[in-house]
Amino acid sequence: MLLSGSGKGQPGAVPGWVGYALLPVLNLVAAFVLSGLVILVIGENPVDVLSLLLSEALGYPEAIGYTLYYTTDYIFTGLAVAIAFHCGLFNIGGEGQAYLGGLGAGLVALALTGWPWPVVALLAVLASALFGAAWAFIPAWLQAKRGSHIVITTIMFNFIAASIMTWLLVDVLIRPGSQSPETREFDPGVWLPSMDRALGWFGITIPASPLNLSFLWALACCLLFHIFLRRTRWGYELRTVGRNERAAVYAGISPARNIVIAMLISGALAGFVGVNEILGVQHRVILNFTGGVGFVGIAVALMGRNHPVGIILAALLFGVLAQGGGQLSFEYPTINRELVMVIQGLVILFAGAMENLFKPQVETLFRRRGTAAADTGRG
Amino acid sequence: MEDALLLALQLLSATIRVATPLVLAAFAGMYCERSGVVDIGLEGKMLAGAFFSAAVASTTLNPWLGLLAGIAAGVALALVHGFACITHNGNQVVSGMAINILVAGLAPTLAYAWFQQGGQTPLLPNQARIPAVELPGVDALAGVPVLGPVLGPVYRELLNGNNVLIWVTLVLVIATQWVLYRSRFGLRLRAVGENPAAVDTAGLSVAKLRYQALLVTGALTGMAGSYLSTGHGAGFVRDMTAGKGYLALAALIFGKWRPGPTLFACLLFAFTDAVQVRLQGVELPGIGVIPVQFIQMLPYVLTVLLLAGFVGKAIAPKASGIPYVKER
């Protein structure tokens, strides 16, 4: 699948920052203007609502903790989508892979009551990667060997994952005697320490929030992602397949093998959402804890231009939206959580699909200046 | 014997009812994908159609205005998709995804603000719903000797009492077969999906043809949504399309972008769904009661199996998913 806008450098005097900074910002502004219109339609003042959103997401330390907690999820799914993109694949199944990853982390935590938390955390990371990767494997294999459309199969696997998890939580893993479909709470000894607790060991006090150590793991994954893609042979092969499958074949690189590898890594990265959510925050396996993180990951990867630094920034943006938007419903009776999805959808639309919306005008603006300067130089 | 006949007829009748929105959405997708525009936003357009038609029908108490509103919503979103993908050469899958997420948020947000019923529209009274067609002579036919006991139930269960939109869908299916393969527009549509450069050379506007295809797509998805909320159902509920847009897309691929096989695929999915409803809680010999979640995922598993095995390599319209850039 072609990613328009990537790698098509325009000759001429358009400075690089126009492409990766100015245009995304313009698109964001457009998305927020339209979001403002929606808010106007439901009868509230857009400026008030959006400024409340910002202050509830970044205005005080506790809010920042919550924002970074959402950011953690989005970094994982953003990286997951990005690695598949680099291999020319569209992984829409991050949602299901994250869901299964949570199951893996949860099973480890349930089984290892009484073990020290670092051991549990390590095993849970492995288990969530394994489960997420396993869930990505079948669509990957079908794409590689049978040519089944991976967009469709991964979407179907999201639905199948939802059904299986509901069955597991309702009939199998449910806490005996409980009505709500969730497992028992993990032993507090195996919880992944929250950031305020971890920093407390070093004598630093921050307010309590769901932010936990998996945030550091997310940042580490960004680094590993970069090293893997740019500094190893495997990453080179994977990108070659993504850029030009036929060239890869002639270079002796197997597209099928790389498709499967890319999707396994992608599934594993998405699975890490389970570590953050299940081991770090919920401390039990619950229904629908993913809540659309897999889809947001697509937007994060697109906005971040599939580069780890961009992904961190985009994940931060969506973290702000998730946290700030969630708080709005407490202040405004006419607004509920779904407004966040409206803003997300508009951001994806403008920053992803319409990324070229302002490109011609902006480039003309900058290029004209460039040619004018060249003309005067020549004259 | 008669019970078995009745059961079979009821299953078929349920199949038709479930299949209708799938068929509408899949055929909607056929128009735009045949023209070279991939649309995974069928789901979102359907949901928008469902919401706006229920909202208008419940305020005006006129189902036909509701239907129009649904179609308008579908068309508007299709134009957004076209603006992103045709005019600005954006990524088509991303645009579709964005529309799905946008509508999944927008519909409940507006419902919440306008109707204050927790993200739903009020329950529609009967006069605000798209009516069913009552055919004449149901009792008369049942009274006919010899033929009556067999044809009577067939007529009563299968043909009588179907929603207007089911008949409209039937007409649209036949019309699509004709339009795609027998009309000038259809020829151009298929050409622009296979080789837009050739169409461009022939002096036709690629963008215009693709926009026209998207208009049809929008109208059909809007209609599918209307059927869900004001024909089959009685009001909009959150997430009421529940993946039907994606299933329709799968049916389209399984049907290899051709009307006949796509219709068959939709009916197959719908039949699985009808059976699924019947199977819930029923004890099967030798297996016992299958957990309801496993039965519910049947259509999805079936989709994966079909895509993996029976279709082989599905050959999409050659230019589908690729923005057409002139003077390359």
C-alpha cells in the first residue's frame, strides 16, 4: 500500500520543516476548527470547551500523569501500526492484539501470586508480546501465503477477539460468585508499580495517577524500534519489502517471511498495551479495556510519519485528547466521552487522509519566495 | 413436515431481512471500488445514515424524510471521502477509517445533545417507520387446494410483509448488474478502476467518474442505514451497524467485485447470522450447548475462512486504492 507523502521529496526551495512541522500543524488547526463547529452545533462555546480540554489534560501534575498514561498506550499501538507500515502492511487489528496481550499479561499475574513484581513484570511483558503476536500471526500468514486481504482479516480478528474475550471472562475466568465479567484482582505484590510509587523510592513525590513503569518500557520500545529498523539487517529487509516487493525478491529477500515478521512484531507491540492497562492500572482482566487504542494507533503512526520521535509526539497529542476530552463530560452535561472520538476522527481525517490539503498553497508560498531570491541573485 | 417447511421459510425470511443492509452496503462498495476508490468507510456512512434518518423521522414523523436524510448523510460523507482521496490524493484506507471513527463519535454525541436519551434517538412510532408491503391474497392462496398448503406459507412468510426497502434493494441489485455491464456509465466505471490513464486519454474525467461512483456509494450506504434504524428497527441505538460495513466489504471481496457472487456472499453471511440466532441456547447432539459468543463470531470466522481458502487470490480492480495523478 502506498503511503502518499512519504519519501516524495519535491525539488525546489521548499524548506523541510514545512513538510513535517508546518503542514501537520495547519491540518491540526483545521481539525480543531471543525471540532469547534461540532461543539457549536451541540450548543456549547467551542473556545471554552477546548481550553478546558487543554487545562484538564496539561494544567496540573495529576492531569499530566493521566495524559502520559494514555500516551503510553498510544505509543505502543502507534509503533505497532508503524512497523507494519514499513513493511507495506496495514494492521487494523491492533485492537484485538492489544486485547489478547492483556489476557496474556493477566494470566501471568493470576498464576504468579506471591512472586516478586520484577519477575512478574518481565514474564507479563513476554506473555503479552506472545499473545499479541500470536493473534497477528494468522492474518499475517494468510496474507503472505494466500493473499487474503490483511485489512479485512485483521478487522475480522478484532471481532473474533472480542467474542473470545467475552466468553473467557463470562464463562471461564470470572471470579467465582461475581456478577460482573472480570477476573479476580491480582495480588498487590505483583502489580506493576505506578510512577508515583517508583519515584517515591528515590524520594521524589508526584501525585498519584495511573501512569506506571510501562511508560518507560514504551520509550525503550521506541529506541529498540529505531535500532531494529535502521541498524539491523532484518529491519533493512523489512523496509525493502515495504518499499518494493519485486526488488526485494530480486535481492533474495523473502516478502512472505518479512510480512510475517513485521506482523509478529506489530502484534507484540500492540500486546504491550495489556501490560500498561491490566498489570499497571486495572489489576484484573476486564471487558473492553482497549477502548479503541488500536485504531488511534493508526492515526498516531500516520501523524508521526512512522518515526519513533513523531510517534511519541502524536501519542502525546492523542493522550491530551483522551484525558482532556474525558474530563469534559463532568463540566458539560450535554457532552459525553464520544466527543473525543469526533475530534480523533477529524484529526485522522485532516492529518492522515487530507495531509496534502494545504500543501500546494503553502509550497507555492515558500517556493515563490525561493525563486524570487534566486532571480534577484541571478539579476 | 409442515413444521420443517415453516422453520426453513422463517430462516430464509430472516436471512433476507438481515441480508438487505449487507447487500446495500456491499453494492455501494462495488460502485466505488470498481471505480478505483477503496472505501472501508461503509460502516461509518451506514451508521450516519441510520442516525440521521432516525433523528429526522422521529422529529417529523415522516419516514420518507428520514430516508432522504439518511441518504443525504451517506452522500455527504462519500463526498468527504472523495475530497480527501480523489481531489487531494489522500490515503483511501485512512480516510475511510477516519470517517468510521468520526461517525462512531458524532452520532452518539449529537443524539446525546439533541434527544437526551443516552446516545439514542427516541423509539419511533409506527407511522414514522418505513412501512412493510402487505401483498394481497395471503389467506386466499392458503385456501387453494393441493397447492395452498405449500405455496401459502411460502407466499406468506417469504414475500408478504417485507419492508419497502427490501423490494427496492432487489430492484437495485438487478439495476446494478445492468448498469455495470450494459450501460455506458458502467463501462467507463470499470475502465477507470482498471486503467484510469486510458480513460483519461480517451478524454473522460477520472475525477468526475470517481465522484459519480462515490455519490452512488453514499446514497446506497445511507439507505442501508435507514433500513436499520427506521425500517427494520425502530430508532437509532449506539453502534447499531455492529461491523456490517466491514462484513459487506468482505462479501464484496469474496464476490470478487461482481454483482451475482457478491449477492450470494451477502446472503451466505446473513444466513449464518439467521442460523446463529436460532442456535443460541440450543443443545446440539454430541456437542451440548455452544457458548453464545462462539455462535456470534461465526460470520467473522466464516469470512476469514472464505478469504483464506475458497476465493484464492481475490483480484481487485487494478487501480483500486491508488490515487490517480495526472501528468506523472
